[in-house]
Amino acid sequence: MKRFLLSIFTLITIYVIYIDLTQGTLPKKSKEESVPVVETLAETTESLPAFEARVGRGETLISIVERHIEKSLPVSIAELVQDFQKLNPGQAPEKIQIGATYRFPDYSKGF
């Protein structure tokens, strides 16, 4: 009885995998049904001075800003993180990627 149930289960599993690989389990969308992509540009309401920089290997938010202003941070880390998120909506500073370009707050003037 165990062998019979195991063989039925194995056949059903193989059949389901075959159908999934050949036909798929999700319905295909036609071009008329596809949702149009809408791009929006977010404008910053505050005029926060900023500079763009490409992230290198081993660099962090703090190291990039300190290298740019050529001194230690004149603001708290929490304020730096908040300003970075204002300049780059939807980007977490701990998830910056090597080789990507981001906008960083420029504290070289006025601090």
C-alpha cells in the first residue's frame, strides 16, 4: 500500500512539473491587457545642497561625505541619514551599491 501511494504521488508530482515547465501555471497577458508604465520624477521641496558621487568598494555614506568635505561630519549621523533619504527617495543608506551613483548632502558650505 505504501509503494502504491508513493508511486501515485511521484506520478502526480512529475505530471505537475511537466505542465509547469511546458505550459506554465500563470495565464499569459496579451499586449492589450498589460498595464502601462508611468514614470514620475520626485522633486525635492527643500533646497538641500548636494553632490553626486559613485560608490566605491568599502565606502560608506559617512566616508563619502567626509572625503568630499575634507573634515569630520559637522552633523549627527541621524541627520546625515535623514538628508540622504531626502535626496534619494526609497534608498536606504545601508543598502547603497558599489558602482552606483547617488546624491549626497553637501555640508562643506554653511556648517
